[in-house]
Amino acid sequence: MDLTLIVVLVVALALFFDFTNGFHDTANAMATPIATGALRPKVAVGIAASLNLVGAFLSTEVAKTISGGIIREGDGGVLITPELIFAGLIGAIVWNMLTWLLGLPSSSSHALFGGLIGAALVGFGLQAIDFGVVLSKVILPALLAPLTAGLIAFAATRLAYAITRRYDGKPDGRDGFRFAQIFSSSLVALAHGTNDAQKTMGVITLTLIAVGFQEVGTGPEFWVVVVCAIAIALGTYMGGWRIIKTLGTGLTDVKPAQGFAAETSTAATILASSHLGFALSTTQVASGSVIGSGLGRRGSKVRWRTAGRIGLGWLMTLPAAAAVGALAALVAHLGVIGIMIDAIAGIGVIVVIFAISRRSEVSHNNVVSEVADSGRAVKIKRNPKPKKKVKA
């Protein structure tokens, strides 16, 4: 296959992955404000999409980790080919679509890493992977970031309820946090664009370096930043309603103060990690924050069965995507026919998953009705005026 053509195909597939990353991870920023009624669903995803677009231009450190860190650069060049990157993206997209169907907030990032690692292992063996980088900038952040965000959210929720305890006699008593939620969820959306859009930038840059169109060790070109920003913003605007439902109501009943605490801790963790070049999962961070905020509010219950399902999805993501990526890489070795088979099979799986999802559709029209009393969570009745005593 012509070199330019395969590069075009890989770039197109990478942008489609970026699109799925957007709607898969909308819940990270907007599940809690939608659940509390702080924002209407369509307004929420519109804000998230706009800020994802802006966030993608703020940093490229994570992109450099992917384009020049996980896959080794040997004397003969980068130890992966465009065909293998194509196969790895197939693995990531298939897993993203499957977990979206199940409403599981799994990691798009780890799906991408898994797909690329599986494909590279088939093509070049263990020598292709820099396991030191994988451990330090992927595995360890995956373990520490959700825990850190959860602890921060727990402490912030306790503090918020301690400060506002004088209002406990009212229905919720923390209406001011509604406006704080709008700010904090917007910050999460900005952070998500800063971290997640870069992963696709890194994949496209890796492809260009692998074929010699770009020098080893360089960061993403400006046009790559622009198209990746647009793709993730469009995906975010689609709204991953199934995952919004799970994250907004499946783990715990979220109140405004909790939502603010969860979103603030999520944003702080993601932005700090992006600055350090850690390619962490924004989904795992957001889920850890929601659980931490649930534990922090007295009387709140965390649904551990749902949390267990989500945790199982986290454990399966990297190896499952790696397995699909490896299988696609084996087929891709057939040449042009292999690439065509991979493409047709990938499209077929996506169409089937979408058709199944239509049987029990979740959209902006019905996601709000299934969350915890959104209106009552933020609307506070005024205390009745004391009646004047009538003198006898």
C-alpha cells in the first residue's frame, strides 16, 4: 500500500478514536452538574465541548510521552509501523464502543495504550515497548491518581458540609454550590481537553515519525493539534449519556456540595498530571472523586457493586484492547488485504454495537429523569416568615 495512503488512513482512524474519546468521557466533567440540576444536559455538553477545544491547545507534554516514550526508538527508527498503529487504534476503538454500550466509565487512554502495545508486540516483540515509561507514566498514575483524587474529594466534601452546617434544616441547604459547580465542571472539561486530546496528537505524531515525515523527538505539528482539538470537541458535544447516567447516579446520589468537591479534585489532579506528562485516565480520576465525595457526605451511600463493575472494567481495559490490537496486527501483516479486513471488521463491530444501543436508548431527553431528584437538589424553599403574635 502507498505510504501516503496508509498515513492518511491512520490519521483518519486516530481522529475517529479522538471522537469516541470525546463522547466516552463527557461524563468526567458533566455527570455531576447534570445530576444535581446545576446545568441542563445539552448546555452542559456544549460547555464541555467548547472547553475541550480550548484545553487541547494548552500543552503537548502528554503527546510527547506517547510519541517518544512508550514505543522505543531504535537505531533503525521507531519500532512500530503505520499498519501496526492502525491495528492498535482498532483495538482501542472497539473497547471504547463496547464499554460505552455497557455504560462503563472505562479508560479511553488505557484502551489506546493497550491497543498500541498489543500491536507493537506482534510486530517487533518485547523490545518495542519501553516498560519503564509504561510503569512510571501509565501504570503508577493509574493506581495513584484515582486514590489521590478520591482523598481530596473526601476532604473537600467534609469541609464543605462543615462550613455550611448551619443550613442543614433546609432541603439541601447548599444552593450556592450550584454556581460553584458550573465553574468546577468547566475546569474539568478544560483539563480533559488538555490531557486526552494530546493522546491522539501523540499517535498521529508517532505515525509521522515512523514513516520519516517528522524528526524523532519532535512534538506534534500545529495542524495535528487543531484537528485533534476539533475531533474531541465534536465527540464531547455528542454526549456519552449512558456513562453520564452511571457516573452521575450509579455510584452515589450527588448533591451540589459533593459535585463541587468531586469536580475540583478531578480538575486539580488532571491538570497537575498533564503538566508532568503523565498520560493518566481522566475517567478513573473522575470516578475516584465521585466515590470520595460520596464517602465524605454523612448519610450518603456508595453503591459498591457498581464501583466493583467499574473497577473490573479498569483492570480489563489495557489487556483487552491489547488482545484486539494484537489480533488486528496479525491480520494487518497480510498487507493491503489485511488492512481492508481490519477496517471492514472494525466498522461492522461499531455498527452492531450502535444497533444494540438503540434498543435501550439513553439521551439528553431521559437521562435527567433517572437521576436523583435534580430539581430538589438545588432549589431551596425560603423559610416562612414568623407569624406576628396577636396581643390578647
